[in-house]
Amino acid sequence: MREHFSGLSTMAAILICLSASAQADTSKVGLLEEAVIYTNKFREKVKHTAQQALVIDKKSIANIHAANTADILQEGGKIFVQKSQQGGGSPVLRGFEASRVLLLVDGIRMNNAIYRAGHLHNAITVDQNILESVEVLLGPASTLHGSDALGGAIHFRTKPVILSDNNKTRVSGNQFLRYRTVNKEVSGHVDVNLGTQKFGWLQSYTFSKFGDLKMGSRYPSRYPNFGRRSQYIETTGGIDRLVRNPDERIQQFSGYQQWDITQKLLYQPSEKIAHSVNLQLSNSTDVPRYDRLQDTKDFGGTVGRTLRFAEWYYGPQFRSLAAYQVRWMLHADQEFNFQLHHQFIRESRQTREYLQYERFDSRREQIQVWGFNLDARTKRGKDEFTYGMDGQWNDLQSEADRTNRRTGSKTPIDTRYPDGQNRMLYWGLYGQHLRKIQNSKWVLNDGIRLQHVSLHSTLLNNSFFNFPFTEIRQDHLALTGNIGIVYNPDAAGRVALNLSSGFRTPNIDDAARIFESSTTQRRLILPNPSIRPERTYNADLNWNLRLADKIRFEGAFFYTLYRNAIALAPYRLNGADSVDYNGIRSALYANQNARQGYLAGVQFRLGFDLGKGWSLDNTITQTQGRYQTAGGELPLDHIPPVFGRSGLQYQHKKFQSEAFLLFNGWKRLRDYNLDGEDNLQYATPDGMPSWMTLNWRFQVAVSKTLQIQGSVENILDRNYRVFASGLSAPGRSWMIAVRSNF
């Protein structure tokens, strides 16, 4: 541990020296006075919150031109994102990923009963082109939001409906058309807002088509074949055949299409009350699971060892949301918010091995989620109280069958989750308090939450595995809290010390999933009804400081104790430690509360305003996580290597330009968790090599309503993969977009 923090200190010193020698900043040193977040239930200034918060505004989102919502998070250089396929992106917050990070859209939790703990790509079902902002709370956010927010919360806020401020109907809108060469992407978006003084309507459409992704040509010198797609399986006329890839840099079967629709209605009869309806729909074509299409298997006979899967893809990723919200204000110091919402999620996994025409396996899930939020805020002098209650009901159906492609006949197979009743109920009561002292120069934050979660799953067909149980029941009651103090020396400065606790109750994916890991690991994951909730205890120091009006220094130190950590470990079923599954002898594993651990990390940003439109920004993050065992410490999975960003910006009147570096350090073999989700099989024999890309983008305002945007990404055509990813990153790519507004 001493070595760990010594390394962090050295890294911080290097960053400071490099930044000081450059003497620049990403943008003019801004004030914190007006920076706000809504993830705390109501509008709150960032300078008043002890928890570290990152905000990506709509202007930044428009400039990034990310392919999906997860890519927006990655572009800023402060959040690590893993990818298993092009149609995905799994953000990591302070060493926690997937179901240990809470996703919210317009204040509604997206996490449901089948959010998995591996790598989760549901963030891309939120349309990034209709976002007003993305707010990220780093560290446990369980007091306000309940289970799952161990690493933090990511809040996607869609654009609000805008009413007219006079007797005329207000009409406004935005649209763009984009093309990107590396995957022949074509994307288009349009949104229109109509508003009178009391009624408003917002409609948005986005469509994207992504072709197969092309990786870079400059391979790591020690690994000249890293990631090459030399062969793939093609099915023509119902017959599989192994085909040599004419261009080994094209990642065959990585393309997909997606479309998103958002509609909002607002009725505001007075300044004190507003009713709104929020409708969202996201859908896609089949999304190939590119990493699994690289798996190999020894089929024996004349076939021998070759690619295992002729087909492995997610069915269309479908998410719908319908929400009704009413906000009312009794007076300036008392406001309420009530929200009733429903979500419907449909997902599936389709697989077939090479030449196995009689074994096309389809596993399908449908989940209905009903929920409500009732929140209130009261201001009394120096004190501000936010309190309320919330609830969510999950109902899951899981089905599976095997189709003989020759005859069309279907037979039942084991389902991913129990094939009977699958239900989860969340409800909680919370209270959060802020006390502002000396005109908000000092701000005290404290809060508490009582949360109850129950789970019930039943297994109807137990003939596949003969489990010693046919029912899983869990009931958990948790108490969490936070306390912190903020010091605001001036409008642009802030120092905060924060203590908080978090918890995550096992969901159906943790307790009841049946899942086959990759061929190389040869593991079968089985249900475990006895696992218990995870808990974290976190301390962090974070700050935003302005020096000499030209220098901005931001950073955070954090340390988290991780208790009852749910992790995969060897398991026995009816006395056996392995079984034959899909023709492969597979070791049995299950989620267990077998380990305790800790996570620690630092994040720094140092920037300078050079004047005359020039600025430079430097960001770097390092995290370490360890499990504590009787034999010593072992690496936690999901821990990214050191990563960051350095960007030089220029802005003058109608022209903006930025050149920037994105980088990741080495993830050495010794730092991989071999039993977890680090995907060593998709790395080199030594781990995942370090990488750095050079990128450039620009924007020209042709008029007040028309802009031309463009970029060159990965200019040096570097071939690399992001840690834990089974998809090689894009090679050199040109992007051009035309954006207009009215």
C-alpha cells in the first residue's frame, strides 16, 4: 500500500511539472458560482456539495460528436469506458463498473434487476443528441439514490421543454448530419420545440448506421498481430464456411444500427406548478458480440481448433420510458416533486457454434419496471432540507429455446434466469441537509437513508442442473449516510472533505443467473441464493482552486473500504466442481461474499489560460484496488490503468479548434484479476499495452444558425485496445458534420 501511494505522488508531481512547463489551460478559468447539478433531486450549486461532481454541458456534447452516450464520458479523459462491441460502452467510476454504478435518466433510475456486474452497455440506450447535460457524482451516492451507487451515479438530463415568454408561439430546433470514415458511420438528428406561455412540446429523432470498425495500422512493436481479424465465419445458403479476411484490420461483424425517439409535453398553468410527460424510445438492430466472435474451440476431427461461434449477437436493444411528473412550489422556500414512471426493457442473446446447424440458442428477457419518486425541499434560514421516498418494482420474464436450422423444430434449453416468477421491490426513505454558514463560505452536508429490497425467483424446470433449490428469496434492510464539509474561499474555489457509505443489494443477475464464460476460461456461472449485500465506506478530499486568475487546479484523493464484496469463486453443485456444458468441460463458479477489499485513487486536472484565445488542459487519473485474503492481497477486477487527457484549445470569433492526446498506461499481467471480468484472453501475453492517440477537431460558424464541424481522430493510426475490451479501437478516422439551429 505504501508503494501504491508513492506511485500516485510521483505521478501527480510529473503531471504538475508537465502542465507548468506548458503554461496553458483547456478554457478560460471559469467560476463555480453558477455551475449547478440536478442529481441531488433539486437544482443545487456544485460549490455547495461535498461530493465531487463532474458536469458535461450540452455545448461540450455537441462539440464532441460522440458515436454514443458512453463515448461522451470517455472523451473528457476523467472517466474510463470499456467496450466489448462497437454497440456498447461500460463506464467505470472509481474502480466500480456496471451494476455498481447507478445510471439515471431525468431523475429515474435505469438500473434494474438484471443489470450485470461484468460489463454493462445500457448507457447507449440514452440518446446523447437530446441531452442537456451529463452529471457524474463520484463516490457512493446511496443516501439520495439507494442501491447500486457504490462508485457513483451518472445522471443523463434530457433537454427541457421551453415555453414562450410572450404571446407568440416559440419555435426552435436543432439538426445535424454526420459522416465518419473509420466505420462509414452515417448519423442524423433533428429536434423541434414548440412553446406557448402555458403549453410546450419537444420532439426528437436520431438515427445512426455504423459499419464494421477498422482498427489502426501501427501495431505495437512487440505484438505485430495484436487484434488482427484474419478469419471470420460466413454463412451463405445456410452453410458455414471459414473465410479469410481480405483486410485484417476490418473487424467483421461489428456494425449495427440504432434509432432513438424522445417526446416531451409540458403544461404550466402558473409559475408555481408544472405538469410534464416524458416519453423515450430506443431500439437497435442486432448488435454482434464482437469479442465472443474471436473465441476458438477444438472441434476435433478434420475441423480441429478454429473460431467457435458462427453467430453470437445481442438481439435488438429495446428500452422505452413513460413518465409523468408534477412540480409545485408552495412558496419560495418550499417545493415538491412527484414522478410516476414505467420502463420496458427487452434484450436477448443469440448463439450458434460453427457447423452446429441444429443448435441455434436463443435466450430472451423482458422486464417491466414501475416506479415513483416523491421529493421535497424546505429552506429555513441557513438550513436546506431535502427529503422524500421512492420505490421501484421489477418483473422479469426469462425464456430460452434451441432451434434446429435444418428442420425448424424448437426444444427448450436452460434459461439465463429462473423461468418462473422473478420480482424485485425497492423502497426507501431519505433525508439530506445543507447548512450554509458565513454566506455559504462554509457548507455542511449530511444525510441518511433507510432502504429495503426484496427479491423472489422461482425455478419451474429444474431438469437441466438439478439444483438443490427451486426458489430464491432475499430481504435486506440497509441504513446509509454521508457527512461532509465544504469551504468556498471565493467564487471559483472550493475544498471539500466527504465521508459516505454505500450499499448494493444482490439483484436477480447476481443471485440467479446461469451464464457460460468465454471458451478460454471454461467456466459456468451458477445461481447462489445465499449471497448478501455489498457495502462500502468512503473518504475523499476534493478541490477546485484558482491561482493567479490564470491557473486552475482540481483534484481528488479517495479511499474506499469494500465489505462483503460479491465476486466469482469456485463452487460445487451436488458434490461436483465441473460439468459438461455445450460440449465443453466447464469449472463451476458462483457469486460469493468471499472477499474484503479496498480501493484508492487520485485524479488531477491542471490548466492554464494563456490569453488571446489559447488554453491547455491536463487530466490524469489512477486507481488501485485489492482484495484481502489469508495469503495476501490480490487485484480487484475492473480497475483501469492510469489514464488521462491533454488538450490545447484555440478560440477566435467564429472559429474553434482543439488538438488533444488521450492516453492509457500499461495494465500488466500481475494486475489482472484472473477470476473476474478483466478479459485477459483479449489482451497480449503481458497484459494490455499502453497507448496514446493524437486527435484534432474544429468548428466554424458559417452563420448564427449554421456550423461546420470536423475532426481527425487517432491521427497516427495507432493500433490499440482499451483495457478489458475485446474490440480494437478505431484507427485513423475523419469526421465531418453539418449542424444548424433555428
